[in-house]
Amino acid sequence: MKKIILLSWLFTACSITIGFAQLEGKKFVSATVGLNFNNTNQDDYPTATNYGYNIDASFGKFKTANKASGFNIGTSLYGQKATVYPDGTREKFEGITGFGVNTGYFWQRYKHFSDKFGIFGGPHVNVFYSYSKLLPNQSSDNLLHRQHHISPQFGVSAGAYYALNERWWLTASLGFVNLLYVSYTIDKGEPWGTRNTTKTKTFDYKLSPNLTLPSVSLGLRYFFKD
Amino acid sequence: MKKLFLLLLPGMVFLAGEAKAQFQKGTAHWGATVSAEGTLNNFETYESNRLKTDLHTITPSVQFGKFFKDNSLFGVKLSPSFNYYKSDLKGPNSDDEYKSNNTNISLILFARRYKFLSEKWAVFLEPSVNLSYYHGKNTASDDETSNGYGGGIYIRPGIVYRISPRFAIESDLNVLSVNLQYYHMKDWDTFHFNAGATSGIQSYFGLRASWYLTKSN
């Protein structure tokens, strides 16, 4: 929290610009990796296990000292081992319950306040696809759901960086505007073990010029050697 | 996040001492924003029942103002909101259609007092009077319409970021809002009185594009 206050203060107050000529032509990568595993043991119930990973990476290049652009790509996969109770009988379920991919392109403009510290912002486009399976005990209507979800998005985001050294930057997201959001979802629900499928197709759109302040997420950025 | 803004605000006011920039008397101000949202849903069961629902909402807003003295303006804002909903159920034993159409038109008279914090940033305080007209129509087996009107008084602060001398992005902060509202509906006669002040800040702010046009630029 302190950090954002500081960042926003400087954002408001500073107008010093320092030439950052050595950034031109530099390539960088930043990534977030998540792994999770959890195991639930409950009295009178069989053990349930969830596992999964997600990787998001972005690759960019500084065209000039104040302009960068690049693309991002991400993937995630989730699975579980659980017991479901269709009609009071026990059945085991084991397997993949979801996966997702996303890709996009971003443009960023920078304002360097010093050789250590600055802010950046710009537009981005992204496309998300995900598949998920909801077991009957996880869905409100007690059906097995299979869901395909695709969503292109256009927005503007802003962040700040702090240069730890020549190779590494610490970045923080400060806010984003999701200007245009479109999504298409196909959901198939069926009672366990039957083929009596109900099918829901949903198309959503949203044009919303709103500034959202996220809880700050920190990232690391690595600069490649030339 | 709320804490951050409360902490920032006095900071911004403190910085105001150094500012030289201002909006001159006679400057014209235009502002506009739009938001839209919708869902199309198609639900089919294996017994070949089908439910289709459509929901659309669009809320454009335009405003115009004129500076009657430096950093103070009078303005008028027109902000309609259109809402459309349709559901259609078809099946072996059923055939039902329902439609509803709601329109709300607000005419807002406002005054603003700006205070510049730097060349780029300014804050403003905006007291306003809101007059609104509501028209709703539901169609199931019969048509049913309802009309209403209302009025309110609001005070809200906002913030402006000037991208160029003529063009800026602004947002109403809603840090402290006071509103009085009276609503009268024709068919079911309700009366709302509602006054409040809040120091809560939402985590998102609606943005508006705005123009400041002086004769010299």
C-alpha cells in the first residue's frame, strides 16, 4: 500500500524526464507461474484432490526509449480427483476439469522519472479460451456441466516499474480499463450418467469506460542481453 | 484502496498552491461518455423446451457548459438510459413471450468549481439538480405501462486529467455524495425520500471524455 501511495504521489508531482537511450532495442520477458495442489480430508467423506498450473508470459521490445510493444501468451490446466454422489450412490471421478489458453498483444508508452523508476501505460488486445467441467457437487443445479468459453477483450492498462539492476525490473499494475469485452459461452448440463443434456448458449458484451483500481499485483521483468 | 485515495486527496490539495493553470472565463466545455451492456441467452433442454432471453442496456451521456468566470462553470447534462428485456419460451406445452422496455431520461443542471493541482491535474466540486422522467412498458398477455418522474440534488467531487489544452479525461469521484430524491410513479404511487452522505469510494470510476474550447485555441 505504501508503495502505491508513493508511486501515485510521484505520478502527480513529478515532471522530470530523463533520457533512457540505452533502452532502445532492448528485449524483455516477464512471466508469472502458478502451481497448486490441495487435498481435502473430511470426516465421513472420501479424500478430494485438486491440482493445476498456470503460466503467463509476455515478450516485448523497446522500439524507442519510451515505447515498447510485444505479445503475451498463457496457458492453464486443472484437474481433480473427487467422489460424486449421483442419486445417493458413490462414484469416483478422476481427470482434467479445466484448461485455458490466452494470447494477446500490447503497446506501452513509458515515462521515466529517474533511471530507476517510471510509469507505463497503453492499450492491449487479448483473446481467452477456456474449457471447464463442473461436477454435480460443485454446481448449484446438481448437474454435470461442460463449458466452453471464448472472450476477446480490448482495454488499457497502466503500471509502474522500479529497476532493481540492469537486467531486472520490478513491475506493479496500477489500474486498468476494460473498454470492450465480448464473450461467448456454451454450457452443457446433464444429470450424472444420463444423456439428457440441457444446452445454454450465452453471448455477453460490455462497453464500459471505467477505471478499475486492482489490488496491486507485482511482477518481475528480465531484460535479454543484446 | 479507499485509504489510498483519502491519503492522496489532501496531498493533491496541498500541491494546489503551486498551480498556475486555469480555465478562462468564456471557455466552452463539452463532455461525453457511453456505456453499454448486454446478454443474449439461449437455453435448450432435451425435452425440446427452449428459452431465449435478450437483455440490453445502453447509457449515453452528453454535457455542455460555459465558464461564467475563471474556473467556474454552469452546465447542463442529458443522460438517458435505455433498457430492453425480452424472454421467449417455446416448447411442446408452452409458448410464452414477455417484453419490457424501460427508458429513463435525466436532465441535470450543474455548476462546477475547479481547482488546479498542476498543469495537468485539476479537481472540481459539482453541485447539481437532477430532473428525471421514467417510462416503462411491459408486454406479457397485456400491455402495461408506467410513468414516473423524480428529482434530486447531488454534490460530488471529480478529477480531471488534461491530455492536451483542449482535451481531458475526467471522472466523478463520489467520495462524498449527498442526494435527496423524490419519485412519483403513476400506477403504484410510491414516494422515495433518500438522503445520504458517504465517504466510501468505489473501486472503479466512470470515465468521461471532455473538451475545453476557448476562442483563442
